[in-house]
Amino acid sequence: MAKLAILAICGAALVAAGCGGDAESTAATVDATDVGSTETTASISARPGKVVKAVRSTYGMVIADRRGEAFYLFGKDKRKSRCYGACARAWPPVITKGRPRAGKGVKARLLGTTRRKNGKLQVTYGGHPLYYYVDDAPGRILCQNVSEFGGLWLVVKPSGDPVT
């Protein structure tokens, strides 16, 4: 039993170290269910454009993709992405092939796009380019409030404000 506890603590430390090692960067959970949505996954994925919806998390309601994987904003961005190279490998941009679509709990008027250097469209919300964290998964937020690549990474509320 003691060995299992030690392994769990070491694993948590490694995860935290991978996204800046901030003391506040502990794993958080997300309720990946689409609260009250009547759209099926098949009908959502059949249309172009990334779906953005609100999900419950340890940080309150946050925006996420249709699977429930949370989106982050980068404090260094000013309407355009400044995250490329190693930064974009750790924090992949949220790319869309069409106009992003508002799912349950998200304000359509806050959705938009910005063009990346490679020509791809990155989803924005409230004017902020959005990103995933490479080691997150649906229902798991690992790097909230982490300083990395010269800026602060924060998950986003449905209002468009960062969770601080």
C-alpha cells in the first residue's frame, strides 16, 4: 500500500513538472458530459467547424471541445498566436476547418478564428487564441495557472474570461 502511495505522488510530481512545475498545477477533473445537449456526437462531427462547449470542472465551468478536453489561453498572446515550435508542441493550437460552432453553454458571438503562420485557422474565444495542453485528456486539466514559454496558461470560462 505504501509503495502505491509513493508511486502516485511521484507520478503527480512528474505531471506537474511537465507543464511548468507550478504548485497550483495539480490535475483537475472535468465532467465531460454535454449538459442538456440534444445533439448527438454523430451529428456534431458530421458538420465542419470545431464545436466549443461548456463543461464542469474543478475550476467551475470551462470551455472545451466536444469530447470535454479543456481549452487554454496564453497570456502572451495579443489576438494573434505567439506560440510556435516547441511551444506549439506542448500547447497544440485548437484548429478548425470551418467556422467554429457554439455548443451548450458557449456564447457564439465570442467565437472566431485567427490565421496561423502555416495558413491554418486557430479557434479564438473572446479574442483569445485557444490551445490544448499535450498531456491533458477529456475530463483532465493538468496545467491550469502555469507559467511557461514566457506567459501564463489559463483555462477559459464561458464568459471568455480566464480562470484565475
